[in-house]
Amino acid sequence: MQDRWWWREMTGAGTMVLARIAVMVTMAVVACGDAAFAQNQKSGDPLQTFLQAYVTQAGLPGGVVGIAYQDGSSRFAATGLSNAAPTRNMRATERFYIGSLTKMMTSVVILQLAAEQRLKLSDHPARWLPPEYAQSIANAKQATLIDLLHNSSGIPDYLDGDFFFELVGREPQHGWRNAEILPLIADRDAVFSPGTQYANSNSNYILLGYIIEQIEQAAIEDVFAKRIFAPLEMDATSFGSFPRDADLAHGYDDGDGDGNLEDVTGFDVGDHLADGGVVSTARDMLAFMRGLFGDEGTLLGPKAIARMTTDTMFAGNGSYGYGIMVGASDWGPVWGHDGNYFGYSAEISWFPKQQTAVVFLTNGRALNEVPPFTQQILPAILGNPLK
């Protein structure tokens, strides 16, 4: 799916309504002090008020927001429904597909393998591919792993067109694997020469996931569990699977184009794929951001983090590093990603100056145009913009 840079300027009636609510939330925080977002959910809680207004304005079934502060504390709020039939209210512990936020995790594993000298970022993906795909995937012999991480390889996106989704319609519980996507990438023309420009292509992260599995000789879910989920105690995080577990919020999307949301939880559009198949909670995603970028981050060293966030490609409304969106805000630098999965949407952001993270997870696609959640809530979280 096309990246949606959350710091992009948005306009429209929905933006104005939410902007007014955000001002009210900011005033409430100023009046209540720093504890306003640290309290448990209560009537009149400004974060809960804003979340409810946002979900309603967007036409979403429900959502969860989590905020991690520099002092180690966290704050969560939930609203709406996690299941419409039978009705179940949304809980802060709900699990969601996080879509392209998975790409951040894929890039972490690639950088770990590079640090272990099991690959070089200057390698060409063809080195790891079966001969038939080394020949038939455009730019496989010219692009580098850095180009894949940057979304600058020029390799066409396997999601372009309807072919993959037609396959999903025929086999909604297929259990797609990275290796099975290679034929959908092959025998297509390159979009551009590697390294010359940015273009979001999920194929880049399918190839990176396939390379990880080849080097580790293990399924992607086992690699992530060993290298990311277990060390950070992300106990509620995994790749998707069937049968769906009871803690998974049902996903809703306008699958038939009639303008209404339908339950699409039963469709596998990438449960085991490295470009978007991870299921997680707000709490676990905050743990991931702290483990990656926090002062005591355990996933990567400072040199790798610096390279991940400074070796970037210009991408129009921001820049793209190694599996991460890199941008500027009125509160300083911001690193993060957004994501979509059939029936789910997600945003996550890290503000390095404030050592603060924000995650927003929802079980739907907005039916009405609204600005990104994080963009609207920032004044209430971070206070006055930096001078």
C-alpha cells in the first residue's frame, strides 16, 4: 500500500473538526498537568475524548492508542468495537494486524545479519535467489540490499494490479509465504534504474524476508520471535495464522466497493509475509520502539540506528531510511511508519528528542477523509512546538 506520511499537511472539514477537538484536549492537559495522559481511563479523560471523536469522524469500527514517555511510563486508551457481531467493545489489549510497520522489523533483522557479517548491505538480491528468479526478477542483479531497504530498487510491486487479490479471493486462507510471491514479482519490467528514485514497492520487503529465511534456514515467524519478540518480551506479537485467535480485533474493510465496511478477518492477504504480516498490540509496539530507539535499546547498536535514520532517499513528503519513514515536525525529528492490512490500519512514531513514542491501531479503513491521528494529537502530548 502507498505510504501515507503522517506529517503531510491535510485540509478539509474533518481536519477542522478534529483540530478543534485537539485544541480542547491540549487545554485539558495544560489544566490537569502532566498526569492528564498518565491516568487510567476515566470519564472526561482527554485522550479518551479525542480518540472517540477521531474514530467517529473517520467512520472506523474502533481503535487503540498507546503513548510511551521518556520516564518509562505508558498510557493507553481504547474505543469502539473490536467485533460488530457478536458485539464486543474494544480493549487496550486487543491485537491488530500492523501492516507495513512490519517492514521496520524486517529491516532490523537485515541490519542484525549485516552486523554478524552473514550478509553485506552491498549484496545484490540475486545472490540469494534461485537461479530462475535471479534471472527473471527485474534489477535483481543490479540493485543492492540498501536499495531494497530504501524502496529505491525499481523492482515492481507485486500488489500492483488485481492479480494477487484475485488469488486471495480464490484461496482466502492460503497461508502465503515469501517464496510463493517470487513468481508474482518475476517477468515484469523494472520501474526505474536502482538507486535513482524512491517508489514504494512491497516486493522489496518480500525479497528481504526471503533472504532472511535463506540465511537463517528458518521460517520468518521463527526468526522474528527469536530476534525481536522474545528479547523485548512482546508476548502478544506474532505473525498471523488460522484459526484467528480470540484476542484479534476483527478487521473491517469495504471489500466490495459499496461504501460500507464488511468483516474481512477471514482473508489471508499476507499472514506470513515480511512486508506486513505481523499481529501486535499497542503495548508491544511501544516496547518495540523503546527496544529499537530508546536509550537502552537492545535490537541494534547506535551506529546501525544512525545509518538506518540518516542514509535516506527523498520520498516527496519526507525521506525513507532503512524500513523507516524519516521526517521533521514542529517538535523535532520524527521516525516511524504507517501500515495497512486488509481491514486494519496503523501509525507509529518515535520522537528522539523527547524519547516519546505514539502508536495508533485500528480495525478498519477510514470511510471519511481525516488527517493522520498522530498529527492531530501531538500538541497534547509534546506541548508547545520547539523554537
